[in-house]
Amino acid sequence: MSTIDRRSFLARSCLLSALGWSASGWFPAFANTVASQSARRRHCILLWMSGGPSQMDTFDMKPGHANGGSFKEIQTQAPGLRFSEHFPGLAKHGKEIAVVRGLSTKEGDHGRGTYLMRTGQRPQGPIQYPAIGASLGKELGLPTDTFPNYVSIAPYQTISPAAFGPGFLGPRYGPLTVASSNRYRPRGQDAGTSYAELRVDDLQAPSHLNAQAVHDRLELWNALQQDFLTQKGKPRAPVAQDTVYRRALEMMNSAAARAFDLTEEPDEIRSAYGRGTFGQGCLMARRLVEQGVGFVEVSLGSFGGGASWDTHAANFPTVKQLSEELDKGWSTLLTELAERHLLETTTVVWMGEFGRTPKINGNAGRDHFPAAWSCVFAGGGIRGGQAYGKTTADGMSVASGKVDVGDVLATLSQSLGVPPTTENVTSIGRPVKLAEGKPIQEILA
């Protein structure tokens, strides 16, 4: 092994070990100043549905039509706003929810659709565009923050890794991932016992290390890192890497680190969210927002095991299962945000990479369908209690209120108080707007 390879290996090992010990074995007391700041800051929680959820069986029901399927619709607290019977908890929050039913895009492939919806750009050309979590996290954060402002919980990244990354913004704005499906192995309720156990990825220290050993390794890493930066003359890439590592260390030794320890929550609260990965992820999202984190996303659905929204077959039992899990976690999240006076400053958005065909196929499933589908907004900056846009009686096309991904992301940005015309500049000097569309003014508060 070369000197450089050894240095890289030792540096990574030392840092991850040190961070792992900080994350799992030591959490400082809450900082009242951080908590007080979070009440005034704006936050976003993205509920990302991997696989493409069926709009026809969730938020754009077609009762009485052959395409409608077997689910019934229920009335929410908002007059005239109806959606699936499997969302009884969300129905109680109808006045806080705005459904966008006229979404229409042109990417029906999982990878391309994921990239499009999460970046606002088609996956083409040499530019790697940032995920909306990276872009908005950059705008919602403060220079003094010691924690990352983009946290991704249980992401399924394999299908389109670039759609979850910081793109040309650089690693400083990349996500801190928790329980990524690339490395996560379910424990707790997912494996049939208590609660899903969520850990920050890559921060688990070897069990044989004590605090002194971690300290010694961190000292060694710091010396190697300083030597490496001196030799390289501090070009952009090494400095960016060093910044990310040091900010991670600061974060794990800050009050925000405590947000990852869900064992502090009473059992009745944890149970209310649901014992699985998504429910516990929603609880973690609430705790992160309390600590001032700008953008948090929680994913539901995985191609790598467990239920997926990609329901080409057996659509109805699968969607029922996922809807019940979604309803429990999402409705409890809205309740708790409201009780803690955080809902007015937190925008929640629900979406996937595309919708599903209105027509039911021969396997009792629904296929990919980007032509006419739905996404949902709730909370801060949103005028709830309504549906914007309308699809035809058979669900095959948009009848009114047609919008695309640019409009959706512009609406999200505007709801957070971030102008969608805000520009970031690529490495080749090209300015790129946060969102290319127009905000849907009708659903903005």
C-alpha cells in the first residue's frame, strides 16, 4: 500500500471511529440558544415515496369509475377535500393540506424520474445538478451552524445516486444520511420486535475502542490531515473534504446530535409514529427540525426489500400497507409540529418520481405514468384545505391546473421564503436557478 493510500485509509478509519463514538456514546445537554433559534427559522420536510405512488389510490380517487379500484374515499376536515380511506389520520389535518392533482412530467423511468423530481433537471449533459435538499439546505442554513442542513433518512439511493447528492454545490452541502438502504440492515420492528433502530451511516465505532483510543486516533487523523493539506497546497477538493469532516465532528459534538437518539422519547410518542423505519424517521425529522436543521427527508418504499410503491402487481394490498404506515407517521408528525408551534415554519411536501396508470393491468397492478399525477403540500407557507388542479374522470390526463416539476419546486421554495429565482453558479460559470417554474400562488399562504 502506498504512503498516500495508507494516509487516506488511516484518516478515514480514525475519523469514522471518532465520530461513531461521539454519535453512540456521548451526547451533550441541549443548547437553549439553538432551540430558541429553531422556532423562528424555516424548515422543510420531504416525504419521498420511492417507486412512484398511485395517485388514484391515495389523493386523487375516482370512485365509481372502472379505473378507480377497490378503495373508498373519505371526507377530510376540509369541506370538499377527499382522499383514501387508508388516511384517517391525515383526514383530520385536511385544513393544513393542499393536494396538487395536475402534475404532469415526461420521465417514466425510475432513475430519470427520480433525478428530475429531486433536482428539477433532466439527467443529461455534463452538469451534475444538486438535489433540492442540498439547494434549499444551503439557503435555510446559517454560516454559524455546526450541523449539516440536509439530512436524508432511509434513502434508497441505488436507483439514482446523483439525485440525492449536492451536485456542483460540492460535498459541504451533501446529505448526512441515516439508515441508508445501501448499508442499513433492519432492526427492531422491521425485524419483528420493538422499534426500528436508526443510526447515522458510517459512524459506528468498533466495539473494542474506548474513549482514549478514539481520542488518540482523532489526534493522529488531525496530524495526517494537516500534513496532507500542506503538501497539496490546499486546492479546492481537499479543502472541501476537510471542511465536511470537521463540520461533521462539530455537529456530533453539538446539541443537534441529541436529535438522533430516539430513546429519549416516551414510548407513547414513538408508538404513535409507528414502529417501522418510516415512522421513526418522521419522529427523528421532528427532533431535527427542533434543533434547527433546515431540510430533512424521510423515504418510504424500497426496491431492495420490503414494500415498494412500484406496484406493477398486487397494487391494492401493497398500497394499503404503505398508506397505513404513511398515515400514522405523517399525521403524527403534523400533530406534533403543531403542538410545538413549529408547523407554521415547517413546510411538508409529499411526492415520488411519477404516478401510476389509471387503468389497472392484468396483474391487478398499475404501471408507470408521468402524464397526470399528484403531489401534496402541508404546513408553513401553504394555504391548506384544498385541491389544486383536476384530472379527467378516467384520470388519464390533466383537465385543469396543469403544472410541472419546475412549478412544484418553485412553490416549495416560495413557501419557505426562498425566492425560486435564487441562483447558484456551476464550476463552468453557468448560473442555475433554484427552480425553473412558477410558484402555484393559489396554494401559497
